[in-house]
Amino acid sequence: MYDELLTFYPIFYRGVYEMDEILKVFGRLGDDIVGNIDLVINNNFVLRADEATITELEEFLWLETDKTRPLDERRRLVYSFFVGFGKISASKIKDMIAAFTDAPATVTFAPGDEFGNNYLYIDIERGTVAQLRFGDIATVLTRRIPAHLEYRVSIVYRYATVVRTQRTHYSYEYELCGTKPEIATLGDINATASNVGADSSAYYHNYPLCGTINTKS
């Protein structure tokens, strides 16, 4: 702000010590005013709020405050609680997940076992974030999804895989009907590009823990 104030005064004031000091004082005051205005504006947006505001929001939401974690991760966790208020739906779940992954998610509701129980299947794309904390996602889903809905969560990784094949051709002597050429040198080598897709399926199996069931040898 000091440099900006200089432009409003005649150039001969720049050599006056007292005036220069006055402009420095008011320049610092102007910088503080502008900085505080920006701080107030940013604190109205969770993804731009400072650490003090995020800490207050964590206390309000009954979240554990871990100051060793990057501030951006803490912002994303708090932000997910303010996305999609109201009746839970697939679109709201996708918005909550996108707050962590910056990637789309797939939400389906379908039968899950032979007893006719329905499950909510949530397939989460890995996205491009540097570190994905599944514990944060589980915290949000546990609090936002109604208790009577059972759900399954899967993290989906997608990456390209290159598959190559190799073939070797040998020249050899053989006899044709009525003729006997020395060596067959005719050959044809073709190359083609192929896209290969792979699917994976997860199966769940309930089993008794060790020591909770009697067995016979």
C-alpha cells in the first residue's frame, strides 16, 4: 500500500523524511486493512478458510482436530459435511465423495445377498489427489447415510496396461506339387494395436472368528 500511496502525492514529497515516514505508517495500516478484509471473505468459504476457522468448524461438527495433517485435507473433510444437506440421494453422495477425490463416483442400489437384503454400492474413483484418506470418507458416510441402509464402498483404480505379442518366422525348404524351389522366402508381418479391459469383482463372506465355534476333528 505504501507504493500505491506514493502515486497520490507530488514527486517532491519523496525527498521529505517526515512525509515518507507518514506514508510508511499509513501504508502498513492499509496492508492490514486489506489483509483482514481478504481474511473475512475467505473464511466464508470452507476450502479457503484459515486454520483457526477450520478448527472451530471441526469442534462444531464433533470432528477430531489433528494439526499434523495438511490444512487442505482438513478443509476437504469439513467441506464434505456441508455438501448436499437434506434427504440423502445418489447425487448428494457423489458430491460428498467428490470433495475428497475430485473425481466422479458411481452409486447403485441393488440386492446384495440371497436373503433379499438390499445394499448401497458406492464405487469411488481414485482421482488425482496426492493422498486419499479412506478414514475421512468412512466418517462422512457413516454420519450422513441413514442407519437402516447397509452400504459397500470400493476404491476403483484405472490404469493403462500394454500387452505385446511376438512371432518369429523361419525360412525352410519344402516341396510343392511338380516343383522344388530351394527356399521359401515369402512372408508377411502384421502389427495391430489392441485395447484390453479388465474387470474385478468383490465377494463378501461371513465367517466365525477363531475360538467362537466348536469344531470336530
